[in-house]
Amino acid sequence: MPAEPPVVSPTSLAQAFVLLAAAPHRPIAGGTDVMVQIAAETTPIPERMLDLWRLNELRGIGLEGGALVLGALTTYTEIRRSPLCAEHAPALVEAAATIGAVQIQNRGTLGGNIANASPAGDTLPVLLAMDASIVAGSLRGERTVAAGDFWPAYRRTPLRPDELVLRVRLPLVPGRRVRYRKVGTRRAQAISKVVMALAWREDGGVWRDVRLALGSVAPTPIRATETERVLEGAAPRETVADHAAAVLRGELRPIDDVRSTAAYRKAAAARVLHRLLREEGGW
Amino acid sequence: MSYELIVNGVEFEVASPGMRRLLDVLREDLGLSGTKEGCGEGECGACTVLLDGEPVVSCLVPVCQADGHAVRTVEGLATAGPQGPVLSPLQAAFLEAGGAQCGICTPGMLMSAEAFLASGASPTEEAIREAIAGNLCRCTGYTKIVEAIELAASGRGVDAASDA
Amino acid sequence: MTITTRPGPAAPVSPAAPSPVRLPRAGELARGHARGAPLRREGPAKLTGTALYADDLVTPGAWYGATIRSTEPHARLLGLDFGAEFDWSRVVVVTAEDIPGDNVVSLITDDQPILVPVHGEIRHQAEPVALLAAADRDTLREAKARLSLRTEPLAPVFDPLVSSQVFAHYEMGKGDIAAGFAAADLVVEGTYRVGHTEQLYIENQAMIAIPREDGGMTVTGSLQCPYYVHKALKRALALDSERAVVIQAETGGGFGGKEEYPSLLAVHAALLARRIGRPVRMIYDRHEDIAATTKRHPAIVTHRTGVTRDGRIVAQEIDLVLDGGAYCTLSPVVLSRATIHAGGPYDVPDVRITSRAVATNTPPNGAFRGFGAPQVEFAAEMQVNRIAETLGISPLELRRRNVYREGGVTPTRQVLRESVAAEEVLERAAEAAEFERIRERTARERAARTAGVRTARGIGLALGWHGAGFTGSGEERMGSVASVELTAEGAIRILTASTEMGQGTKTIFPQLVADELGVPYDAVEIAPQDTSIVPDSGPTVASRTAMVVGGLIVKAARRLRAQVEERTGRPFAESYLHDAQTWGGTREDERFEPYPGVHFDDATYTGDAYPAFGWACAVAEVEVDLDTGEVAVRSVVAADDVGRVIHPVLAEGQVEGGTLQAVGYATIEEIKLHDGRYLNDRLQTYLIPTAVDAPRIDAILVEAPFAGAPHGAKGVGELPMDVGAPAVVAAIHDATGVWIHDLPASPERILAALDGHKPPGPPGISA
């Protein structure tokens, strides 16, 4: 039976900020990561916890200032059921559907995926590929951090001890497309071996603003910038795909771990990218 | 701390640390040991209960987050009859089709299936399998569980038709 | 002190009170799935949550127990260090010195200690060294963190091929192997490796020990074999038979994993309970359960096969190495079954099989559904499928030319006189799966495949056999007893130690007895699996329950019926109540007698290794993602000959469940090791198939009755486990053109073959 650290359950964000300003607390949203870490004792048992579940200010999905905005407590189930997400971020819907199974999707949150900062976080490559920004807040006010700056090192974030993830902004880019693919060990309840999101905008027969983001192939979710350069300004032809796949294979530095091997991750990532390019190129 | 839970329609006042798992509160404080623990980390689904009608793994829900909410467990499926409890159509279908073998995954499996049937989703084999993908069973190969849920769904369909 | 159900809380619990639960009446369900067979006896309790598994039992005043384990694969134990900053009077500690009886886990050899003594040798990473108990879990957690071991490291051995410690070895064969190879047109060779896999019953190991007023001990828990635990308990605690009582709680799956390990856990709980004088609960969490309990033996199997151009297998030379882990456990028996089954269900004139089970510094391996046969039958069927490819003969046709038929002779020189259904299961499965038609289609697709195709479909077939019941003279030595009684109150009761763990014992036994006595199913009760009540009818293993123990109760019921009918002169059903009133109770104990004409010679290892064999064929269809090597097993048709079907729904359930375990074995299940420790010792990392990974499974039950058993049944539990994996791997080959020689055929292994990069290391070897 796991340890039971003390917990407070504020009912407003203002209360939560005051509590966090007074003393460090480990936040808990849907608990799908935190409860496991406490049970498995993979991290030190927190001294005190802050239950975010009642903070309704952190819920809701809406359009705001040219962006799709999702509250940090948005669950994967809510993402899957949201018509707005289906219209503006289908890749995020796809990612949400690959996480755990129904029970986990009912509790796990987008904000939790972001703050947990796992290199295998299934939505994180989508956020990177879509140039998302993450709004954090504290008693001191709000600040916005680009997804690209949010995971600087293994399981690290720029969040200060008194800060919470409040919401995520996904800018709406006309003509942008995003593809998503997760490779896991089984079809449900699986942590990814390779997860990939590829975004681009087609402009006069070539791709612009190409973003290729991956998870589970490095200590953090990453952008494959060398491969992006190959694809930027190019069209998804076979020679381009061959080149991009080869560059990606050379660019990635994954590791062997309990889930897979470095060799597999490199090969699978390259072949999945090649496939996405083939499908988009229609050859 | 004190928390209020509505479990199978009955209100309870529970004194417990807030981070205590809902699973432990159900099993130890309320004596509802029908909900099982298989892994303690949200992978096997044996501890699945319905929280406000949606399946959750009760090993990952701290009781503070269930405060004021409705919880449904396997004990809430059968109904009272003159000669004791009567199995729900879903339970009866599991019994008939052979959906329970060792029985340890069964309570959680039933709760996921119950939520699926209540959702009104079309009971295709694919949809049923996705609905129970978070519940591991090592005995059945899932074949007879899927058949049992199909059977229960067809029963409900018949009921709905005859009511109309 | 007794175990009671949990007291209700102050507030009302739930509208659903405990049983009896009314079963649905006929016609209340849309379709008749049980097809006339009775409904699972303990089903309503399981479906309403009222069935009581060990962790559901309430034990007032109980303390919680924990195990202190080694964290090195091989070391000398120098001592225990008790942290100074903890008040040790709050807990109880048990070490090897506190064991009143023998410090051995009673199995085949006395090599495994219950707790490693100071100056003793630690032989694996999860070895128990001391036990702790506390009144609450927080204190226990605190104490556990402050107790450490002082050790002196020793060099570990991880590779079974270099291990010099041999637990058992066999050599068997028939004919003249040199002449066999001389007659061959070509020789095909292959080496196949399989790793550790976990039974993964969903209920973890759990045991509750309660001191008895007579100075003895009652242990209640999750277990397959009450009398194995009983024997271990008596010996470790120096108790006589009456003062050691073992009771099976409702058991959430076993699959072999609760065959031997519960003996160790029961003794641990009992040692703590004895020391404190209170009940002690030892309920493993999943992490400890995977880290410390037995796994399927890894194996390395090498085949050299002589064949003729027209597809006759004429010579088989097979060498087999099993990794037993740190202690002997049941390895010699697993090895024996593996050796006998290693050639597969083929009548080959000249055969030589050599085998050994060796020690490594990894946790001991043990029983898991199939008991050595799945490992060797994977290798045998891989070999046969590769031979078919080499010869350009259909895998179905090649088998037709070589399978055992009546009169066939096995490598132990057993003549298969009856109940040989190899051909029948082969033809039934192949026909139902349209094997040849689909194989032609997948061959066309393969030939026409262009570079851009993402997925490839394939079909594969495997055939297997499984000796029913114990190997050799095991059953004769065991001398199992089972009873049927008519009580003075007029109840009909079955008394056996055979446990229900999901497979249906509690349903088929009353069915068999009711049928024999001509009374309704509901009129027959089954006594609890409690060693103070039921006789020793042997362990619930080896698919022996339906055949052996089922046979005993049928005979006992037959005698009971004859007695009552002789006394009353009327049919049993009409007269037994009156008979009980008049004469009081009647109990018939039936002791196992060797099946007529079945003889085995332990000294030469020749003769009838099994009274009969069950036969199984699986045809699997897969879809392989050529980009990632991911395999979706779409369907499996499984035809299994079980002798006689007692309950179709339960028998199909066994075939379906065993088939999915085999699919997991084939595709994703693999324990990875580092420094002799299991790396994936949690459910987040040891993955088994979910409902969306599981194929559509079509179970075909075939009946080739065994005349030696009164009801003809041969057993069903293990058969499907033997054939699923090679069928899936053959289908992967059919789809991709690559042979994966090691299990699991993981995406990593498949993609390495497709992509040409370095494959992962062999399964079962610690890095």
C-alpha cells in the first residue's frame, strides 16, 4: 500500500497560488502519473500535495485570439470528444486516443502530460510540431513558454516551485497539416517506443514551416531539426523521403532500455517518416 | 480529513487521509472488497469503478478527488429480489457466455462493460474490445467476454424495443 | 481465531447483500450460450464481488508481513544491519535461526532455503533473507528501509551454456541415428531460443497464516496445490499433519505460478505468525510478485533433422538446455516433459534427444502452463516449417506425411495404441482456417509486393501433442485419493484437493458425479479445499484434474451408487435420501490405480511416458507492419483433442485463454535481465495482450476418448499453449519471408531482419 502524503484541495486558482507561494507542494491533477510514482516509489515521497482537481478555471476547450486553447485539466477523453479539437487539432485527438485506455483517458490531463515531462509523453511531440505555447501562472502572474523551451533536460521543465501549468495555446495556422504516429508494444495501455508528429504547410507545391517532433528517442521530446531542413522547401517525393529518412536515422541518438533498443527506434522512426512522406506524396 | 462519497447510491462519510487510494477506502473502510487490486499502477484495470458514470482505475484516484462524487462498484450491479439479489443482465450474460473464469478481473471488467453499454455506443466487436482494453484478463483470451457483452447488448436492444 | 468476512461499516454497505444469488432462469437470456451445460458453480459469487480471495479476508488483529531480499545475484551473507535510528521493538524479525524445522523449501531436492542463513550463500537477486512484520503498513515500510544486508560478492553465472551445475539430464531415443542420417537426402539444422515469461495471474500471490490453539498453524491463501503447501509447512514448522492446516481461498489464476511458490510464501507467513502469536498477512504487490516468483524456463534447443526429398522425416537429433535458475525447484520434471515432447508429434524412425537443466544466478524458474513443452514444441514446429520451405512442400502436407497415427512409436518407445488424433486436429484446423487457400493468396501477395506496401498478411500452422497427466510413474507414486460421500443428512459431497482457479473444477466435478448418480447438478456439493477436510488428491497441475481426479470421483460415485441401489433396490436418485436416513452416511474413497496396460521404466526411461496424449493444431493469421515490425495477430483457429468434452463452454474457455497466452509468448512477452535481476518487473513494463491485441479465436473441440479413464477425458489446460507460438511465427514468416528463431518474435527482432540492422541479444540471458 503506497504512502499517503498530506494533501490540500483548493477550490480556486487564487487559493492554489497562495498555498504554492507559502510552501512547495507537489501538484496532482488526474493522478495517472503521480499516483504511480508514489506507489512505485520511483521518486521520493512528496512532503505535501496540492490537489488541482477542483480548479475549474483550468478546464475547458475554446478558440481565443487565433488559437485553440485547452485548460490544463482537460482530460484525454475530453480531447477525444471535442468537436473543436477534431476540427483544429486532429493529431492531438489521435494522440489522446493512443494513451492508456478508457480509464486513463478519463483521468489523465494535457497539463499533466506537459508537467510530467516524460520523454515518452504522447501528446508532447504534437505540441512541439504545432508550435504550442504553454501558459504558466503563480501569485506573481502569468507567463508564456514556447513548447520548444519547455523540456530542456530529462524530466525537467522551466516551471518554478510556485507555478502551475494553466493552459495550452495551439496557434491556428491556415493550411497547416499534422500527421501523428505512435509505435508501442501493444495497441492499448502501452508506453511508446517511438512517437512522431510531423507538421507542415503546403505552399506552391512545396512544404513550408516543417516541424518534425519525436518522443521516446532522446532524454526529452525533441525536434529533428536536421531532418526538418531536408524537408523545408521540398516536396514529398521519393528521393526527398529517402534522404529525409537517412538524415533522421543519423540525427537520432536513442538508447537501449527495457522497452526497446536504440537500433529499433532509429530504424522505426526513419521508416515511419518515410511512410508518412510516401502517403503525403501519393507515390 | 472527512470526505463524502455516494457509493452505489448510498451516502458515506469517510474519515481518511486525502491521498488514500479510493480503492483502499472502498475495500477497507466500506467493506466493499469486490473491487480488486492487480497492479497498483493503473495498468490492469482490476480496480475499475465508475466515477460519475465513467470508468476509472480506483488505485490511481486519491479519495480527496472523489469527494462529493458518485461511485459505482461491482456490488452495485445486482438488484434486490424477493429471493435475494438478482444478477443484472450484464452479469447474467457473463455467467451464461463463460466470461468469468478465475474471476479476479471480472468486477473491473464488468464496470468497464457497464459504462460502455450505458454510453449507447454501437456494440460492434471493435468498440467492445476498445472499451475493455484497459482491463487485462489472463484466463479467457477475451473471446467469451466480448461475446458476453454482445449478448448483454442484444438483450438491452430487445428490452428497448419492447418498451417502445 | 478464525477468518471472517469483513464486518460491515457503520453506514449501510450496499444494496447488494451477499449470496445466495438467483441464477438467471432458462429463457431469461437472449441465447443459450451454455448449450445445456450447467453454469459455472462459483460464477455468481465472482460476478457480484462476493467471492473471497485471500486479500478480501478480514483477519482481526493481523499484522502485515514483508520479505527482506538479496539485491545481488551471488554473494556470501555476512550479516544483517539493523539501522540505529529505528525502534526495532515495534516490529518482529524472523531469520533462518528462527525456523523450528528444516530450513528447506520442500520440493524435489532440498537445495533451496526458506531464508538464507548468515554465512550462507545468496544465489539470486530476489532471494529471501529475513522476514519482518508490523502492526501497520507504515511501520513495516519504515523498518524495511532500515534493514540492510552485509555481503561479500561472489562471481555469478548467467549463461546456461557455460553453467557447470546440472540439475538433471536425459538422453533418450530409438532406432539408429547414424543410419537415419545416412538414409536422408538432406539435413536441416536450426537453433531456437526462448526466454523467461511470467504467468501473470491477475491476483498476486497472497497468504494469511493464523496460529491455532493447538500450537499448530492454519494457512489460507491463493494456491494450486494444498498438499504441497501442507508438506512444506509441516516440515518447516515441525508440525504433525493435524496441526498444519492449509485452505485455498478463491484463487485469481495460477497457470503453474501457484504450484510451488505458495509453499515458500505460506512458510514465511507461518514463521512470522508463530513468532508473534497473531495472524500475519503476506500479500505481494505486483512488483514483488514478478521480481521474486517463478518464470517459464528459458530454453536453447538445437535441431538436426534428416529428411528425404519426398518429405519423410527420417532422423532427428535434438539437444536441449533449460535454464533452471538458482535452485532446482521442479526443473528435473519440466526437463523430463520437455525432452519427451522435443521431437514433436511425428513418427520418426531414428531419434536421439539429449537434454540438461542447469543452474544460473537468476531467480528459480518453475511451472507455467505447458511445463517445458511449449519451449520445445516451438523449436520442433519451427524446424518442421523450415523443412517444408526447404523441400517446397506445403507445411500441411509435410505434416500429413509424418504425424503419429495409431501404432506409432515415441522416443521413449511408447506404442500409441489409442486416442491418437494428430491427423484429425490437423485436418479440422486446416479446413476451418482454409489454410491452403489463404496460403496461396498470401504467396501471390508476397510475389506481387512492391517496395511501397506497408502491411503484409501471412498464415502459419503448427501441430502439437501434450502428454496427459504426470510423466512416467508420477501418478502411481502419488497414489492420489478422491472421495464422494452421501452424508447422514442426505447431501452428496465431493471431497478432493483439486483447486478451482478459473478452469472449472467446481463445475465439472459436480457434473461428472451428478451424471454418474443420475441426480441434478445442483444436488451435488463440493467440499472446500481444506486439508483438514479433503484427502490428498494430488496437485492441480499437468492438466490432470479432469482426467485423473475426475476419473477417481466417477469411480467413487459409481461405487456409491451401486451400494445405495443394492441396499434400497431402487435407482439412486429416488432412494439416496431414504438410504441416508436409514443407514447414515456413506463415503467412498477412491485411490488411483495405474491405467491398465500402461507401464513406464524410470531406470531406462522407456515405456508409456503418459497414459495418453492430447493433440492440438493452431492456424494463425497475422498482419505485419513492414515499417515497424509490429505484428497484429488477426485470427487463430485452434483444434484441440481433449478426449471427451465435459463442459463445452469451459473447455473452449481453456483453449481460447491458452491460445492468447501463446500469442503473447510469440509476440510481446519477454523478461529482460540485467545483473541477474528482472528489469521489467512491473505491469507497466511486462506487457501481456489486451482485448485489442487479442485475435479472434475459433476453438474447435475434438474428441478422441482415452479408454483408461472412465469418462474418456484427457485434459485441456496446457494443450493450446504448445502450438500457438510456432503458428504465429510461421505466419510472420509467410508474411515477411523472414524466420525469427527466438521468442518473442518482437518488432525489434522482425525489423532487424527486415531492415538489416543488428538484432537484439538472445532472450533469457542477463546482461
